[in-house]
Amino acid sequence: MSFEKSMFQLSNLRSGNHDHTALKVSSEVDELPLPPDFVWGAATAAYQIEGAASQDGKGPSIWDTFTHLNPSRTSDANGDVACDHYNRMPEDVDLMASLNVEVYRFSISWSRMIPQGGRDDPVNEVGIAFYNALIDRLLDRGITPVVTLYHWDAPQALYDRYGAFLDTAQFTADFERYARLCYDRFGDRVKSWVTFNEPYIISIFAHLNGTLAPGHCAANGNDTCREPWRVGHTVILSHAAAVRIYADEFQPSQQGEITIVLNGHFYEPFDADSQADIDAAQRRLEFYIAWFGDPVFLGRDYPVSMRAYLGDRLPTFTSDEMALLRRVAPVNAFYGMNHYSTKYARALTGRPADDDWTGNIEESSVNSKGEEIGPPSAFEWLRLAPGGFRKLLNWVWKRYKLPIVVTENGCPCVGEEDVEVAKNDSWRVNYFAQYLNAISRAIYEDRVSVRGYYAWSLMDNFEWSAGFGPRYGILHTDYATLVRTPKASAHYLMSTLQRRRKPMR
């Protein structure tokens, strides 16, 4: 399933025009109701928007290193400037306020706070001052900050010293110090914390297929049979340690909440009449989501399907580690869900690769009957499939019984380098409309608890290995002038949430 890495590759980006024939225009999409206390917002990540790569004492992250490799691994682009949010933060917050954005989910750059990253390394007070100013301005404008501690940009020094995630004990100790610093400096005002963003991507895309920093893969001599599972293990235990610190030392006085954010597609069977494919779809959800969800939210071992398939490639929790997981599992306040699309899962019968991470499953956007899961966005893999989203909300709710916050959802549209095209992003408006309707149906028909929805992304930005090609923003970014221009989707979200939120009789 090597093509999975196309999620972050410019080669998967489509050109030309969207086919609108398969879509209803927004005026034809019913606006189904949402609860009065349902919140909406927008999300970003530090490396993707901040720029200021070495300004004011910031140290290098693995993305600063990865984006400057030769030949380029990131479509000849880097985040040295990105959207220059570090220097344009006040006007960005004011723009959010003008659009009635209620929640802003952003991440903190670890190497801006602690340039070398380690537990004994000096703190950068100028970097801390930037985040203090951002938080204060958000609150002054009536916007709630939701803060992610780690969104893929580890300090380079931690990889240089001991391989970062590959040394669980060392990384956990350094992450504890970083988390404690953030709680101490910002927790009087930040009441919602996320420890890690998308540990599946950290493990597989950064430490198996090499698409994302630091680019570990078999071709580079890395042990892809075991590295990804060690990385995932480290994330889980570092999350648990950070939650314990928050619960014991800060939550009693700060009265905030904490959790982790997991990403995942929903999976339908490639052949609906094949039991093997039905089982494969369930197994793919377990390998993708329950890999992290079961230890974090249920305080129990990895799924049985993973243990059976991976054997000793999958690390083992000690009795003390299991005790910690059980202790902190109830502290996780909600399930943070990043979701973009749905795929078909097909069981394979041939011998899998030695480093297979899927459970011997192939995924695609077309089923055995030649039917597509939905029309494509600007990315071929990202299809509009709100029915799968609704099913995923149900799957997560039934397994974990936690309120869900959709912490990322969105799509890139074709042709948006042209601001005039971007301003009329009807394809994205339809995507948002149908995914919000899926949430409504999950809440009112399926009795799933969903608390909020954050669009990805606030603005067009550096999209990792795809560079500046795909544009997910509800604000268009002109990368030459750095001017931000609201798209129709920004105004749509502002107005539709106002109309949808009403008490049910």
C-alpha cells in the first residue's frame, strides 16, 4: 500500500476544474440543525503558518532540516516564511474575529519555546512571549484557544541526541518538561489542551514510508519493521505522562481539559458481499485508530488483531505502564477527531511485505463494482463522502463513549492559486455543508455526542511534502504578498452555524 503516502504528495494533486455535476449547490443542501452550544472554529499548525524559522532565538525543528534537504523532499518549498504568522499574528486574530470564529486550535513550536528541546536546556522567553500575546489577543477578541503541544515539529536536537521517539524514556522525560512549561506559562488562560496531533502520521508517514520529517524509510536504512511501532508506543506513553502531570499538578487550580487528537478515514468493504473485505474494513480501523485509541481512552492493551498480526514487532506495556494508562484514561475529556475522507478496504491474499503496517489490506477510492466512494477534491485521495464520516462518528462513539470534537475537517479545491477562483470556493462550501449535516444526523438520529467542529484550515499554508500546492484554507493566502482574503467558505461557516444552532423541540 505504498500509495498511501500520496496523501502528502504534490503528484496526487489534480488540475483543471471541479466536476460540479455530482454535487448539489449550497442553496440546495438542507441546513440540518445543531445544538445551541455546538462550537465552530478553525485550526492550524505552527510550522505550517508561523515562518520566522530562526527569528528571536527559535531553534531548528526536524522540519527546518527536512525542508532543506537536497534534492528536495518537499516540492522545492519550505516553511522559513510560510504565512509569516509569527509577525502578522495581531491582524490574523482580528481577521478571525471579523468572521466570528469561536475557537482557534493552534500548535506551539517546541523549539521556539525550548530551542534545543531537552529537559535541561534553556528556555526561550521571547518565544514564550509570542504565545502569551497570541493567547491574550484571542481571548480579548472572544476566541477560545485550543492548544496542541506537538504537531510534528520535534526539535532537531532530540533526534541528533538519541533519535527522539525511538528512545521512549528519554523522549518522555523531555516531553514532560515541555508540557509542564506550557501548562505553567499558559494554563491560567488555556482551558483545552491536546498533547499530540495524529500519532498514526507521526509513526507511519515519518518513520516508515519516509514522506514526512524526519523521513525514515527502508531505503534510508531504517528498521521499518519495528520503528513505527516503537514511535507509536512512545507517543502513547508520553501522552499518558503529560496527562498525569496536568491532572496532578495543574488541573485542580486551572480547571481545564486535555486529550489527544487521532486521525482516520472510515473504511467500507471493497466487496460488500465478501466477509474477508468486511473483516478487512474493521481491521483497518483498528490498525489506524484503535492502535492509539484503545490504550489512551480505554486504558488497555493494543487491539487483539494487531497483537496477532504484528507479534513481537509491537512493543509490550509493562505493568507500571498499564497502571498509568488505566489511571489517566478517564482524564481524557473528549475524542479529538481529524477526518477528511472514506476509502474501501480490500483483503489481500498474497504474502505481505515484512514491514507491512496495514494488516495485509489494500485501500482505494473505487470498489469491486467500479463505484467511486465520492467525487474527488483537488487531492485525488480526498473524496466527498459524508456518509462515511457519519459512520466513523458512530464507530468512535460506540467504542470509546466520549464526546467528540471534530478538530480538523476540510478539503483543497482546484485552481485556488488564483484568488478570484478561491473567493468562490463552492466545492468547499458544499463539502462543509454535507459534513455538518452528517454531524447533525449523528447527533439527533444516532445519539452520538459531538461538541464542535474546526475547519482545516484557517488559511492556505505550507502543506508538508506537497509544499504550497494544495490549499485547504477558508482564507486565501497570496504567497508573494502574504495578503489573506476570505473565501466564500469562511462566510458560509459564519452564517450557517448561526442558522443551524437552535433548540430542538
